[in-house]
Amino acid sequence: MAMAMRLKLSSAVAGCRVGELLLGGRSLELPACLLYTRGGTAPNLTHDNLELVEPPPLAAQVPLASLVEQQEVLEEYGEGFAKFIGLPDMLLVCTQYDPATPTPQGFTTSKTVSVWGSGGRVELTPSRYVELQRAVRPACYQAPAADDEGPTASSKRERRGVDRTLAFLDACLLAHHTHPELSGVGVLGTVQGGALMSERVRSARCTATRAVAGFLVSGLFQRQGGEGGPGAATRSRILRAVIAELPPDKPRMVCGVGRPDQVLRCAALGVDLFESHFPFLVTERGGALHFSYEWETGAALGDAAGEEGDDAGGSVIPEVTQEEEEDEEEEDVRIPTRFEMNLREERFRGDLSPLLPGCPCYTCAHHSRAYLHHLLATRELLAGVLLSIHNVTRYHGFFAALRGALRRGPAALARLRGAVLAAAPPPPLSSSPGAPPSLSPVPPATSHG
Ligand SMILES: [Zn+2]
């Protein structure tokens, strides 16, 4: 198992780790983003539609909940889940939780974790959990972890959760080595501890002493139960302290991080692997991602495209200081973010422009905001398909742009951040005709102190 995953780091740019992760005989350039799937399919996207996503995702996240009832079928099949679903080349990363679906909490016992399949709760001992992984045969998987205790949990409960997660990890690693089929498969140790710095650091430190292939920091940005995690400044401090405890030669993944500003923040703190439940949530609420990451051309896509001729060199970029980033806005995962536009809004009824002018995706090339508004209003399934193509393409394109900027160095990264952080919802069409679009950079948040 020692060689299940190998990290080849080439450099670091403003804290971001640059390099590649070798797993399953293939290479993922960092920072990497996993395709979000349920039961092996990206929601709303057939394999054919998936081919419209550019760049094509090489690796996918598979939440265990969507597999727990498939164990017998998969065991009989015997060739692993990737081949079973017709994506034999896709690298699968199996996680215990589904970041887009709140799961009931508080069902962990000293012997079992609970996974919620379509038929309800399934209790798994660590050895059963590993047997399930043997049937799935992912490239790597998250070791079983205790339920997150939430931001208000007592230190006693957090300590118990961390202790249980470490005990599950030890039992998982023992069971893992009894299955030769899992010899090339990596185990990700889960870093727990809620909003308690001391428990987070202990969890990271103890997990780092185990023979894991990498680390998954869980429950920090979005609770498994669906509520928000600790505040922005707290979680940045915690993530920095956690990562300081982890060996640099193993990959770090976060689960539940979606917003592009948070992705940039985590990457700068040394996170290598992300997942993409965020574009799925945006699609679910009838939204289209419209933020820019076009750092190379300096031309922001969207309604302001072409209006910024003088800035074509990308010279006007809001400066982002450490303090301002700590001030990153709080979020409620149910409310649209400033990185998307809500196509259900009445103002898009007659808007014949593409979702994001300049976006080369299939949806933007062929359809208008008005058409998507109509599809959403009439509850057509096609709305989800077309929005997914745009949102998934755009989100994975963001990671490709991030990797491209990191290859070029700090100045390119600063330009990318400037473009991303300038995101603001597009102005209503009806507002003051003739006036320039108000897609101006968001004024920097004032820092306290
Ligand atoms: Zn598009």
C-alpha cells in the first residue's frame, strides 16, 4: 500500500502546492478537483454529456451512501465500480459522506459508523466498511470516521469523536491489509475535531503517525449535517494548524469546500485535493456560475466583457490582503452566492444572451438565459442537464485556470485571484438603460482592528 499514492511536488506559489499526484497508475495535476458523483454518475449528466465537459475530469468522488446497497452486485461483478459504471479509466475517491447531502448525525457507536443509503441507515463496522471498499475498488478511500459533533459540541464530545475516528482508522488499516485486492488502494485518514483547535491538532498529529496514504480534513467548512461550520477566521486558523502537523509528502484533501474564494484560500494553505459538490448545489437552485477566472487574457467574461477595453492587460486588480481574506463572508449553503446568477429570477425571462457571454461551453454556445428561465419555470429536466454542463465545465475550468496560473508564478496567481474575487451578480437588465454595467469589483471588506 505504500505506493498506492505518490506526491511529486515541484514548487510552492504563495503557499499553493504545485505538482502532481500519482495514483492508480495515472497522474493528477495539483490542485486537483474531483468530479462530484452519486452512484457513479454526475447528477444530470450522462456519460455522453460528460464528454462535453472541458477539461475532462480524470477523477471522481463517490460517496459511500450511494454504494452501500450495491455491495452484493459489485462483489459478484468483481472488477470494481469504475468499470461497472462504464468509466474504467476514472479514478475513484470514495468518501464516507456526501458533501451535498445533509446526513443525520449522532449515530456513531464505539463499534460502528452509519451510512445512509436509499433504504435508510446501514451500520458498518470497520471490517465491513473495508469489505465494501474491496467490492468498489477505488483509487483511494476515506477511512471510517465518527460523526461530526458540530460547532457547539463540548470538548469532551469532540475528544470522544477524535478517539473513535483514530480507533476506526487503526481497525480499517488492519482489515485493509488482509485483502490483497486492496494492495494498490490508498487509505485517507480523517482529521476531525470540529471547531476545537486542540482536538483538531491532536487529530492531525495522531493521524499522521498512522500508515495512511493521505489526509481528509472533514467538517471544517460545511458540517456533515448541512449547517455551516466554524466562522471563516477560525477555520483558516484551524486549517493552518492542522496542515502544519501533516507530513508534506502526502496529499491533503478537504471535503465540503465549494465557493471559489474558499478554494483559493485552502489551496494557499496547502490543500491539494478538492471535490465539486458546489456546482451541483448551484444547479439544484437554478443558478449558473458566472465568475471570471480569465487571468491570461485579463478580459472578464460575462456582462462586462468588452466594456473594459482599457483594462485588457489585467492591470486593475483588487489587492487582497491577508486580513481581508480572513474577513471572507459567512455563508449559508442554501443561499445563492455572489459567484452565480439565479436564472429563476423574472428579469431573465426575455434575456436572450448566453448564461455567461464568452463561455465556450455547449450550453452557452447554444442556449439563452431566457430559455433556461423557461425550462426552470416549467420544471423541465433539461434545465438541470444544460445548467450542469455549464456549471461543471466552468468549475473544473476554474481549477484548470488555477493550475495554469500556478505554473506561471505569483503574478499570474494574483491576477487569477483578482478576477475570481471581483465576482458580483450580473446587473438587472432593466436598471438604468445606457448606464455601464455595474460588474465592478466588490469593494474590499474592511478589516477589523
Ligand atoms: Zn457556459
